[in-house]
Amino acid sequence: MFDFFRFFGKEESSSKNIAKERLKLVLIHDRANVSPKFLDIIKGDIIKVISDYLEFDVDEIDIRITKVQNGESDYSSALVANIPIKKMKKIGKNSG
Amino acid sequence: MGEVYVVTSGKGGVGKTTTTANIGAALAMEGNSVVLLDADIGLRNLDVVLGLENRIVYDLIDVVEGACRLKQALVKDKRFDGLFLLPAAQTRDKDAVSPKQMQDLCNELKEQFDYILIDCPAGIEQGFKNAVAGADKAIVVTIPEVSAVRDADRIIGLLASNDLHYPELVINRLRIDMVKRGDMMNIEDTMDILGIDLLGVVPDDENIVISTNRGEPVIATRNSLAGKAFINIAKRIQGFDVPTMDLDEDSSIVDKLKRLFGIGKK
Ligand SMILES: Nc1ncnc2c1ncn2[C@@H]1O[C@H](COP(=O)(O)OP(=O)(O)O)[C@@H](O)[C@H]1O
Ligand SMILES: [Mg+2]
């Protein structure tokens, strides 16, 4: 049978698509690792945003990029931030 | 005042030397004065690819160390008026030259030539640092394969940390038959991943092997697609707007096939 999708190289599992997906994933890690500043910048910005709402120890914050498995051979990348909370800040006080 | 281009890739064997030689020859053919600088110290190749290996007397290190004048080390190509080679030293260490010395050398060459093309060694160590030190612009060569594209991405990052922010991409050894089968990443896929501008696409072409056997740039081979592609790249470097060759443009082929089968836009 004539397989149209395969013929046009659009099939998901064509080897070039596998190559592309693998590359995308590996480059997320490569790029984050090449520049340690990258994670520091993200960390700084997250701190800025959440410090209005939470109290935490900056030194305890752990931010990293990891692989997560979604299916048997389906991986994606995730930015994981572990921020132990000391206390919630009271919010909404001055909002009225 | 000339412009200094460094031709890089990260991974070895993807076509830096071939690209440097052919873009250089094509630029010279169009009337520019061009010097090709082999920065692959200890593993020089540009001389044999150009067929100039028997005419070398002095090399880059001799110039840098003051053992000869720049003019004495430049090998003139007799086939392409205006094309010169500054060979790498074959028996010296990469540390024999420093980034600062390369910068000074490039500045000196810029005063005499329209284009200075630096053939960068593989890797990301001292040889890379030397090769990029004096460059104004960078060309990244890759083949559409996973390991080469990954290394190209790394190189793009390193170029940026060396103040070379907008490198342009040459996709080499594209095989249109494999692209059509979906077994090779096409132009779009590769650009999508690397996110830099495209300078040109060079098909896989056995004429490159044949012309390299002879020590001739492939641009001199009639009807060579790779030769045509390199000539187009040289034109784009000079600022001409040259469309991508029909054969190496994947999407146009897909469009043609779709049209052939009556699908998609007419
Ligand atoms: N477009 C092409 N088609 C066929 N062979 C090629 C092509 N480009 C390069 N090659 C071959 O690939 C090999 C490596 O090329 P080279 O230019 O020496 O790479 P590099 O300088 O990056 O190590 C050589 O044998 C060369 O002839
Ligand atoms: Mg080489």
C-alpha cells in the first residue's frame, strides 16, 4: 500500500522526527548547563515574585532542570523548584 | 577594510575546510581579494584541499613569531586571482599562538584583503579560542545529524560568549532522497532547532571527493550542485539576495510532490 504520510516524511515516528525530538530535549539540558547563570537568573526572578507571599530561606532553594517520564519512551523536561516554606505572609491586608 | 569570518562547527569532519576553501575561491572568482587562514595548527588540511601543499614555505606561526614577513608566508593561488592561503604550522602545538596574536594578525590582514576566512579546528579548546579571537563574523557548519547539530548548538553558545552574536548556518551534506523519506532532518528542522539564520545549504555531492582528490575547489567543477551552492553562499556573503537552490529546498520539493498528487495549494 502506498503510504502517503511516510512518503512526505510527516509521519511522527520517521527517524528524522525522532532525531528532532531527541535533540530538542538534549539541548534544553545542554543550554541550561552551559550557562549556570541561566538558573541563577530564574532563581532571582522567582524569589522576587514569591517573596511577597511567602517566607523562605534563600539558601534552601533548589532549582534545576530535570527529565520527567510521561510514558514508556516519552520524556520531557521540567523546571523543578523546591522552595521550603517557613511561613505564609498575610496577603490582601492592604488591598482594600 | 576587510571582514574576518571564522568557519566553525564543533564537531570535526562536517565540512569546515571544504566550506572555507570553496567560499574563499568563489569570493575570489567574483573579484574580491581573499585570504584563507588555516587555524588548525598541527592538523592542517586547507593546503591539500586547495592543492597548494607543495608551495608552502612559511606558516602562520612563522609570521606570528616574526620569523618571516606576512607577505612571504602568503601562498598565492594561481587559478583564482586574488586568492591567498596562510597555512597552519604542521609541526607545532596549538599553544604556539595566542588569541591576542591572532587578533593582531587579523587586523593586519584586514588592511590588505576584502575577506579573511579562518578555518577553525574541531573542538572547543585553545584552537577554537585562537580561531575566533580576531573574527568579526562566524559561520557555523553542520550536517543534519544529531551529534553534529548538538555540537553546533554548543558552538553557537560559545560564539556568543566570545561576542560573535549572530552566526550564520551552513547545512552541509543534505541528502534530498533521505529528506524525502523522512530519514534526514530537513532545512526547516535544523533551523528550528538551532535558531540562527541560514547562509546556505550544500547537498551531499561526490564531486567534492573528486575535486578534493585533485586539489581543486568544487566550484570549478561544471554542473556540480555543491559547487553551485558554495557560489550562492559567496554571493550572499557579498550582500546579494540569492534564493536557495531548487533542489536543496526541501519544502519546495514537498510542495511539488503535493501538487503532483493534487493535494494542498496550487
Ligand atoms: N557536501 C559534501 N558532499 C560530500 N562530501 C563532503 C561534503 N562536504 C564535505 N565532504 C567530505 O567530508 C570530509 C570532511 O570534510 P572537511 O571539510 O575536511 O571537514 P572538517 O574541516 O569540518 O573536518 C571530507 O572527506 C570531504 O571531502
Ligand atoms: Mg578541517
